[in-house]
Amino acid sequence: MSSTLQITLIKSTIGKTKKHRDIVAGLGLSRLNQTVTRPDSPEVQGMINKVGHMLKVTK
């Protein structure tokens, strides 16, 4: 069984670059304090590394 990550958007995307907004949308986040569950895969880890300053990640 693969592990999953709980990802919460804690900072607004207002004023951020289009690339950062696209990454946040790609993770499935659209509102502040919204939480999604994603698999712990290299693709998701790469997205988290790019916009980690805007996210809260728990296992």
C-alpha cells in the first residue's frame, strides 16, 4: 500500500507567478485552508518542493 499526503493551502496564490498558481491548481487546491489527499509519488513531491512555502503537508 502506498502512503498518502494531506496537503493544505495556507497562503493565497494572489500575486504569485502563473507557474506557481498552475502548480497549486495541479495539486487540486483552489481555496485557502482546503485540504486534499495525494499519493506520495515523485511527481507530487516535485510539485510540493516548488510551492512548499504556500503549503502545509502532513502524512
